[in-house]
Amino acid sequence: MAVTTMDPKPGPQSQGALGEGCSSLLPAGGLGAWLGPQGKHYACGSIAAFTNIVITFPVQKVLFRQQLHGVLALEAVRQLQSDGLRNLYRGLLPPLLQKSTTVAIMFGLYEDFSRLLLDRAVNTGVPELFTRSFAAALAGTAEAILTPFERVQTLLQDHRHHGRFNNTFHTFRTLLSEHGVRECYRGLVPVLLRNGPSNVLFFGLRGPIKEQLPQASSGLGHIAIDFVCGGVLGAGLGIMFYPLNVAKSRAQSQVGGEFRSCGEVLQTVWRERGCSVAKLFRGAQLNYHRSLISWGIINATYELLLKVM
């Protein structure tokens, strides 16, 4: 039996069970019909990411401080408290724009690439698993075009730059006018190394993991299973690629100067933290729980919206 990278389509019974509680959310044939079968995946991914960012942004700020400075969670929380409540959501716009767009690209382009590549693979005998994995890698690589949003988010969250950068637009304008477009893509390599492989694993394992979970018999049951499936995958991948996120945060916290390779940045962090694996992964525990919640929300919201649109 061939392994598929997609969740099995819900049958009439499960679709109806889920729809009972959701039919009033959107008119039949309304937004879903307007978006079309392909556009629907982009819209669902974008809305799911928007929901997640608004809920989990304060946790992300604590995690960022740990990645950048290697401090304990309590110290990171104290830093945020000293910054004040008005700065708690400082830097929200870049991840809101970046994540809602990248997750839309992630799900939407994956579906588009899969459809195009599978049509060609029929005549060539290429295994479906390989074709879908390649589609996932292409979608992840395409997401990297939005690296400047991660770049700006890093600068706005770093308290050392609070006096220099006022907001998202001011940061973009300053980087472009003083350093050029290249500066906006500082930290691109760890982003590319993270996005492609993590997409392949996410889409490759999502279906098999869901098949191992108990069969849902209600709308809430479907939501819970999708939450667990997305959360477990997101948390595991977050730990696996955590050092790349550390390298990205360190590289993107610098403004101007030499562009160092991802390996050089990791070596610097490794030496600064006493060649300790525990210190290199400082913040990974919080990242695990944040990813568990974030990707649970994204996956559950995405699947729910696909069914009600």
C-alpha cells in the first residue's frame, strides 16, 4: 500500500458531523466557491496562521530572547516586564504579515505543485511519495522570499534596537536606504535549510500520524485530532531545527558589517555558550510547547476552514 502525504478526505458521515456545528459560519457555495478549489488552500492557510500569531506572539518574544541571549525563561520574562506592556506586541506586524503569507504559500503551493507534478508523474512512473516530497520542498523554498519579514521582526524584538527602529515600515526604510536589499536577506541560508526539509517532513508525516490516532465521531473530535497531529509534528520539527533558528536569530540581530556563513555563526554561538549542548538549546523547551500550540492551532484551523468553505 502506497504511503500518501495527505490526510485522507473525510467521508460523508464525518463531513456531516463536522459540518453540523459549522454550517452557519459561511454560506454554502459562498467564499469557497469564489476562491475556487486551489485558492481555498491559500486562504485557509493564511487565516490559520493569523489566528495562531495573535494568540502566541508573547510566548514567541520570550523564546526569541532566549535564542538571542541564552538566558533562562524567567529572565526573558523579566526583560519583557521591564520593557512595559506597550512593547509586548511590538514587532507583531512583521510576523503577522510574514506568517500569514508563508503558511498560505506553504499549503497553497504544496497543493499546486503536487497537482502539477503528479499529472506529469503518471506517465513517468515516479513514486507519489517522491513527487509530493519534492512539491513540499519547492513550497518551503518559495517561502524564503519573505525572509525580510523575519529580519525586521528580529530587529524589533531585540531590545538593543528599540531606540533605533520605531516600527515595521521605519525598519524596512532604514535597512533599504542605509544598506540595500541584501541586508534585508541576512540570515537567508538557515531559513532555506530549515524550510525545505521541515516542509517535506510535515507533509510527509501528517497523513500517517493522523491514521494512527483514534477515529473521530464528532466535529470537536475532528478538531482535536487535527490539533494533536499538527502540534506533535510542529513540536518535533521545532526541536530538530532549533539550532538553525538560533543561527538565524543571531545573524539577523546584526545590522551592517560582514555577512558570515551559517556555520560560522553557529560556531560563534557554540563557543560563547561554553561548548554546551544544553546552552545551545536554551529555549528549546519553551519552543517545543509554543510549536505544539502554534502548529496545533494552524493545522486544526486550516482543516476546519477547508471543510466549512
